[in-house]
Amino acid sequence: MRWTEYALSIVWYSVVSGIILYLIQRLQGVLPFNPQDLAGVDVAANTGSSFNSAVSFITNTNWQSYVPEVTMSYLTQMAGLSYHNFASAATGIAIAIAFMRGIVRKESDTIGNFWVDFVRANLYVLLPFCLIGAMLLVSQGVVQNFNAYDSATLVDKTISVEVDKKDADGNVITDADGENVKETNAVTTQTIAQGPVASQEAIKMWGTNGGGFFNANSAHPFENPTPFSNVLQLFAIFAISAGLTYTLGRMTGLQRHGWAVFAAMSVLFFVGVFVTYWAEARGNPMLAGVDQTASATQSGGNFEGKEVRFGIASSVFAVVAGTNVFIPVRNRTYNIGSYSYVNASKTFNEKTRLTAGGYFYSKNVVASSSRGGAQFGVEHTVNSKFIVAADYLTGKHANGYFTPGVFYKPTPKVTGYFGYSIGNDNARGGNSFFLFEIGYNFN
């Protein structure tokens, strides 16, 4: 396809699929997989914007101007929104690949075939991870079912809300001044929303989409229940955009071009992270007299509208680069420090290496005092550049970790390592943290 044909294919596909998504929303009241009997979007009983949502999801914008769990049926969530999470991500990947071909090709009138690129992006990039990712999320407690919503009776019977008063026909009653008349209703039950969440959550993150099953998105415990699910989702939302920079280097035959783009993206990301973390950790100066300091019972800082389960650092994905830098994910007040270790190793089959030795953390890294213990690990060489590894550090209190990670060697002298340390059963009150290392061989 010439670039004009490629562009027109994208436009026509988006228009046709957008119309289908619009119709699914409008007609969901008479379509199956609607156990809550939700009306079609944009009818009197359901005021979400079906056109806005259709355009938003086909363009990968995923703007939710509605509350999904009370607006969209299971069919709309799956066949409409989740489908377009795949489609819009695949379209974006196809455009990126076509752009790279345009850079590489000097004497060609074509830049590839959109339909081939679209199918390949879905089959080879999106679907494999989402199938595995969805099962991993289910293993962590993310909901995946077609049940109707459950109703729970509240223990506290004193809760009430003020709502607009309505007549027998459901019309809001107004007073002489035209203001809505209010009445107080007791709240005795809570509706617990559920549905096919994990399958939508996997592509929401892997396709860098947004647009989750619940209005709170990944701050909702049914979408993101554990520290592991949180790390998995944070990895997923970065993976494709970061990986495409490597693809740029491979396609141009100049890998340093890809690394240059990756470096520029990283600089912008970390600048944003530092500024955001600084602002979040300072607290709100307008809340005079409110305790906003970090303590054993709260993370402190400006926490309005934030993910309170995992802390400020995880909410802004504050992964700071350094020799060894530790950012607490749980509610801890420890700071930057050093980590030293010595290991003996034994290599098997030239690819697998077992290690054993000891370690030492300085004060204020994982505990208020210095810590030491035994360290065991296994490493497996994938190729000349990548090594997968896992370490276990013994210890109690705010120590004792299992750390899976990856080594990357862009050159024979430079080694990078990225991992995530998870506190063991004896460290339930301790930290979990991201670990990033950079090493240089002077020999």
C-alpha cells in the first residue's frame, strides 16, 4: 500500500468499527449478557454518551465520561470496549511500524499493508500476553465471571444519603423557586459489582489503553488486588512503547537510534516522576492543622484521590535510577542507602548459574537499622544480552525478600538490572520495592 492507501484503510476501519461500537451501546438493553438489565446508553435511564465513548475507544483515548459498572453491560464491555482496546492498540502499533518503514525505505512507493500489520500486532504481540496476563490476574484475585451483581447488607445501619425527591412517575419534584426537593434515604445494602474484569484488565494495560471495567480503574481492588498484580500492570503499560524503540533500531539497522529514542523517553518520564513524587509527598499546604506526615499508619503527603493501599511511590511509579536505589511501595519512611553483597557461584551447562553468599543493607534502606544475612540466587543466560535471575535474601522484620529480575548487557562492559523485591512471610510489615542497578566493568 502507498501511504495514502494505508491511511485510508485506517480511517475506514475506524469509522466502520466505531459505528458498530456505537450501535452496541445504544442497543445493549435488548442484547444478551446484561444481567443487570441496564438500558441502552443515551436513553433516558442511562445518560452516558455512546458517541463520545465510541470515538474515544477507537482512537485509543479511552475517555470514560461514564461510570462503567452502572452504564455498560457485559457484552458492551467485552465485544465493544475490550475489542477496541485490542483494535486501537494494534492500529497504533501498525502506524508505528509503517512510520519506521518510511524512515528505512529510500526508493519504495509502499509502506506495507495495514491489514497484515493489524493482524500481526494482534496475533503476535497483544493476544499471547493478554491470555497469560489475564490468567495471572485471576490468580491474584481479579474477578472474571458473568454473575449478576451481589448485594450485601451493611453492618452500620446509621448511614444515609440525601437525594432528589421523585413522584410516582419517577420525575424530580421541584419547589416554588424551581429547586429540586431533597429527601433523606437510609442506606442498608451495598451492591458489589463484578463481571469479566481480568480479560479486559489485561489488554487495558498491555495496550496502554485505560478504560477499565470499574470507574476507579486499577485503584479498584477487583482490578488490582495485590502488590504483584500492581507490578504486573505497571510493567505491562510500559512494555510495548519501550519495546518499539528497540524495534526502531532493528528496522533501521542502527540500534543506537532506538536507544537514543528510548533515552529521550526515559528522561521525560523520570523528570515527570520526580516532579510528581515531590508534589505528592509534600502534602497540601491548604490543609492547615491536618497531620500529613508519614508514619506507621499512613504514607503522608497529598493523598486525595490516590491509591492508598500501595503508597505514594507506587501511585506515581517512582522508580529512581542509581547504583542501588530503593523506593518503598508500602507505608514506610526509609530513605536511600547502600546494599553490598559477596557471592560464590557454580555454573552448569554454560548457561545456568547458582549463587550463594551474604549481603549487607545500610541503615534506613529496608529498616531503621542496618541488616545482613544469607543470599541465594539462580541465573539463566537467555542470549548474549539477556539474563533472567531470581534471588532470595533471608531475614525477618523489615527484611527477607524474593527478587525476580532481568539483566541486560547492551555492551560487554555495561550491565543493567531491573527487578522487584517482594517481602516474604516474615516481612509482612516490611517493604516491597523496585530495584534498578547499573554496573560497569573496568577490566
